Amino acid sequence: MAAKDFFTPLGSIIASLMFFWAMFQQYFPYELRSHVEKYSKRLVTLIYPYIQITFHEFTGERFMRSEAYSAIENYLSSKSSTQAKRLKADIVRNSNQSLVLSMDDHEEVSDEFEGIKLWWSLGKNITKSQVSFYPATDEKRYYKLTFHKRYREKVLDSYLASVLKEGKAIKVRNRMRKLYTNNGSMWSHVVFEHPATFQTLAMEPEKKQEIIEDLITFSKAEDFYARIGRAWKRGYLLYGPPGTGKSTMIAAMANLLGYDLYDLELTAVRDNTELRKLLIETSSKSIIVIEDIDCSLDLTGQRTNKKKEKVEDGDENKDPRQKLVKEEREPKNSQVTLSGLLNFIDGLWSACGGERLIVFTTNHIEKLDPALIRKGRMDKHIELSYCSFVAFKALAKNYLHIESHELFERIDELFGEIKMTPADVAEHLMPKTVPGDVEVSLRSLIQGLELAKEEAKVKAEKEAQEQEQEQEVKSEIKMQQNSVKENGDVK
């Protein structure tokens, strides 16, 4: 049989069916049409062995974009780029990817889960509306999942949960991360683009690896924290002299985990209520940072100075005008208290949200109240000290692209005799010419170390001389006191 002989009657049959359906829709009563459609769908369901689930882009009365639709879109992005023949390309705001690909309307891609074959398709409904004299169309997209009915339980219980979880994780990885700062009780932000990583940190490899493992373990411990009944958060205290890389460490932590950063300025917060409000508005997967906490507020002195303040207030109550003059003269400081900060760290409100790191930095750990930095609040204390020879080698690799040099032996000797911060070492390793000369940079560091050694020697000699002079003065005073005493006894 020729092909044309086969398609000629087939075309006539299709045309007849379409004509009959048009007549049925136009002339038959609505009740009859609805009954026919209902029973025809039931008949198809009995024969058709597949189940379909539809996820609409917009849901609810306010037409908010569905979180499930967004998660599915992220999940299918990689599959779409490898399977779909027609793709849509777009530059998505707040994304690290310069170009995001997704499948075009009415495209279909397949997926597999524990041996189950599934199909995703993207559909679109177009409805026409009349606004004033200008016609408009409203497009409503949806994802449709198709799978065999024998796998209903596994798809509903396991597969969909896995898709939503993976889609949300992809969104977090691809999003443009932000650096927030507060002005009073309001957060404002800029794009976080700090390039620091743990690979570029000047630190002993063992200590660096310990911190990395601790951070990754925390980020995957949601079930553990829920099981032991604790809020999913962890406190870090970074302490050490200025220039030892505390801020760089925080940036590296954020880049490792893909978290947003909230740089909290305590002196800009009016009271504990505002502090609580700021905490509630922070998102999950974030690091809340309070830098130089020993300088932010007098959190330790507030305990010891209460009695002194009461005495002063009692004196001023004798003359109210004096108290008024003092209040006008003194600026209104932040009323954030140590108790308010402790509640911020691990009180009831700190459990709002999850997967947060709280990081304090200080140059003087001895000035902090023990209640503020105890385990359970600041769970991990990390000392960032002066640069060692091992840390120097990491800096040399980053700045000069070298792992060994004949001058390393002299530098190792000097590091054993003198202390220098990683910031000062890095300044000496900065290229002095274009292109950079390795030997010039290393000799600049040696010169800096030798100069620091000489300055330390002069300072030590000066201190020894001052102590010697002070001892001589004390001896002379003591001799004079003894002489006066002896003369008094003679008289």
C-alpha cells in the first residue's frame, strides 16, 4: 500500500472527528457536555497508566511566585542544558552565573530516581483579558511531572522532597551573596565580593584544616542539632594582635560555606529591642559578625559601674538642675546591655531561623566578660597570632609563586628571633617592580625583620635602663628614709 493511500482516509477521519467535536461543543447542552467530558476522562484514567502532577508558577490570592516552582526550575536547569533542544537564556539578578539556561515552553526532559523513570515538561496557559481599549494576554506557566502509577508512593514521599531540597541548595550556591550592615534597626547591603579563601590564608596547614572540617561539619549538622534540642548555630571567637588576619578569616569562612555576612555595629543599636529586631531579620545560611567587640561597648564595665552610677545619681537628686545639665552635656549612648547581647547569642530569639555562625573578634581577649565567651556561646576559640615560617611560606606561594628560595634559610632564622604580623609580612612581599622581582621582595622582608629586631633590641635596652634607673631611685629613697630614721633614733 502506498503512503498516500494510507494517509488519505486517515486525514478524512481526523477532519470528521474535529467537525463532530465542534458541533458537539456548540449545539449540545452544557450539562450533557460536562457529563461526557467527566466520563471520558474517567475512561482515559482507567486505560492510561501514568500520573501527572502540576506545579503552577503563581499560587495564592496575591499571586506570589511559588517556592516549589522556583526550586523545580533550579533543579531542572542542569538537565535542561543537556537534554532540551529549545532553551531560554537569561541573566538572573542576584546570581553568580552570568547566564542561566532553562528549557523553553512545551519542552520535556527526563529524570531518573532509584530506577524510576520520570518526565518533566514546561507548559503555558494563555488567557486574554480586556483592559480599557487595549487587549492583553496573561501567561501562566507550570511544570508537569509524569510517572507510572506504580511508583506513586516513592515519588510522593522521597523524590519530590529530594527535588525541592536540591533545588533550594542550587539556588543558594548560585545566588549573589551580600554583605549587610546596620543603621540603627535597619539592614542595608552591598554585593559581597571578597576574594579570600582558606588556600590564601597565612596559617599552619593543620590548624587551617581543623577549622575547615569544623565549618563543613556544622553546615551538614541540621539533623544532629534537631536531635539534641539545640538551635542550629555556632559561635566563633577570633582573637589576636592587630594585623593577624581576623577579618580575612571571616571572609574565607563566608566563601567556603556560601553564606551571607551581617556586619553588626553595636554602637549604632539603640537598645536591646532593636538588637532583637536585627536578629530576627537576618536570614539562614549567614554569618553575624561583631568586630572588635571589646571596643564596641563597655559590656564588662556595665556590671561594676552600676553602684558608682547609683551613688552619682543620689548626689544629683539633691539638685535636679545639675542632673539635667549633665544629661544635656553627655551624648546619648547605646543602651545595649551585656544581658541583651547574651540573649542575642543564645537566648530564645536566637533559635528563629537556622544555620547561622556568630563571630566575635577582639585584640584583647582578657578584656571580655567570661560569660560572653564561654563554651556554648563562643563554641570555638581561634587564636590568630604572629606570622610563623610555615605561614610565611604560604604567603610567598600566594604573592611570589615560589615554594623555596636560597633566602628562606635566613628568613627562617629571623622568624625565630622576632615577631611580625602576617599583614606586615604581606606588605614586604608586594611586588616592588613590574614585573615583580622575587629576590627584591624577599630582601625587603629580611631588611624589615632585621630592622624590627634592632628596634626590639633598642626597646629592650631602654626598658632595662629605665628599670635600672627606677631601682637606683628606689634604693636612694630607701637610703634617705633609713638615714632619717637613724638620725631620729640618735636624737
